[in-house]
Amino acid sequence: MAPLLLLRPADVNPDVIVARPARLRDRLAARIRARALDEELARGVAPDARASLALRARALGEDRIRCALGRQIRRIVDDARGPQDLGRAQIPTRRDEVLAAALELDELAERLLTPGPVAGGGLAQVRLLLTDGASPLYFGGAREKLRDAADSALTALQPSFGW
């Protein structure tokens, strides 16, 4: 992967944009603080707000990560549709919620597996949905329904081209 160049205003003239390579501390922060950065991105903080956010959004957008998220969603839906396998070691999902949101989850997985631009905030929402034990995928006391969380993530995947 090519090194990420960050654009920022010049120190002497804010109307001039200069490029600089990402620093080691920014790359380390993007790895070490991945979950916190995912939470910020999921809340709508722009990836260009800080170098570590830009690097995290870029990492989430890599084809292998994006496709892994899509495959994981498909596997969860397929497992919920099939017979319960209590002998397999896995974190149990809320099967009834998964089945109720199957259409939205299938659409979300399809979007992740289809090439094209996606927004880092949506990718972060998907990752948190899949990895946070307090998400509606795993926790009955979650603030929102799984269907709503999947819809929100799908909407957030749509990139906003502000130019």
C-alpha cells in the first residue's frame, strides 16, 4: 500500500494546502486507538479532522477489511437461518433479532462486498456493530433495534462528496 499523504493548510498561508506523509506517531495512534477512532468515525467525525482518523478510515476501507466485514455479516445471517449449532464455539448473537433484520443485514453485506466508494463512518458503524458486546446484535438492552442499526450503517456507508 502506498503511504498516505495528508493535506493541511500551510502554516504561513491557510489558503495554501501542503501535503505531508503520515507520521509514525499518527500511524501508531491509528492502530492503538482503533476502537476509540471507530467510535468517533461512527458518530460522524470527519476522517480529515485528524491524521489518525484519516489513517483509521483508510484502514477500514481496505478491500480485505471491508470484505471481511461483509462476509462476517453474511455468516451471522446464514447461521441464524440454519439450525442452531450449540456445539460450535462462538459468541451467541440474538437470533430472533438477526432474523427480523435479515433483509437489512443482507443489503449491508452486499454493499460491503460490492466494489465502489464507501464512507469511513459507515465502515466504523459496521465494525462496532460486529465487535461491540453492547450492540443490538448481541445485547438485548441495546438502545436501538438491530434493523435500525443496520439501516443506519447502510446509510452512513454512502460517501458524501462535498466538492
